[in-house]
Amino acid sequence: MSDASFTHLDPLGRARMVDVTPKEPTHRRAVARCKVFMTPETTVTIANREIKKGDVLSVARVAGIQAAKRTSDMIPLCHPLLVGSVSLNFDIGDDHVAVEATVETVERTGVEMEAMHACSVAALTIYDMCKSADRSMVIGDLTLWEKTGGRSGTYRRDADHASSSGGSTSAGAVSEDTSNIASSVTNVVES
């Protein structure tokens, strides 16, 4: 990989914020996913809304939305963006909660970091709310799943790429578990 691919470095190798002022604003969208692995008893407790701190997924959703809006405060070289839309969805599996964050904007730079930040903070919130019931939880598989817009165009993570990334689950399992995440969440939330 050449040094030219590291856009956050100046010619002397020093960190810098990329100049996006010459770029035209375009519609940008990014999707990130991760999982919070836990005991089956904990997933049942979340699904039944029996965690003493409150409705875990509702609080995690708000935390993820807030995180997307505050990404540039936490990641030093991210541009502050006017985030147009943030959504978080959850799928409760037998031994995990899958988290999916989608962020959209019309800007000069992408929202990949906003989606990743939203996803990770939602997962951390799930951990925080459930830690009294299950301290063995593990947060993993944080991945940029899709990105659209901008000069570089569209990126979609494929099963072959994901499985070679060294994650703790295969990409096929992630894809199967979370491809229909919105309907799964609706079923969990409305039941």
C-alpha cells in the first residue's frame, strides 16, 4: 500500500484533516454491523424487557443516534457533519444481539465513521445495561457493511471478503443473522 492512500497524512507524514471544501455535496449512506455475544438467559431477559435498568434496545437506539451525531467529537480527524438520518435496528439471537446502524447525509464526505460509532456505542450501551446479569458478554464483529455515494462509489461487504477478515463468526452467519434485521426487530419490539 502506498503512502498516497493515507489521506490523513501530509507529505511529511503528519496527521491532518483532509480538505473536502472543493468537493460537491452528494447523498452518502453507510451501514455498520456488530454483535454483542451473551448467555442465552441474557437474550431472553432482553427480549422480555426484564432488565432492571429499563428497555435495553430503546436506550441503545437513542445512544447510537446520539453517537452518530457526535462522532467528530470522539474521532479526531473526522469532519463534523450534518447527519440527515440515523437508524438502529437489533436482532436478538440465541446467544447474541446483532446491531445494525444506518446513517445518511448529503455532504462532501462519507458517514462510515458515524455508522461505525453509532453501532459500537449502541453495543456498549447494551453491555452497560446488562452487565449486572452477564459480565461475560463480548462485543465483536464490528464491520462496515455498506457505503454509497461520493467519488469512490459503492462498497458492499461480500461473504468472501467478510469470512477472510478473521472475525469470530463467518460472514455467511452474519449475513444470514442480520439480512432481515428490520423485520426481526419489529417482531421483537411489537410483541
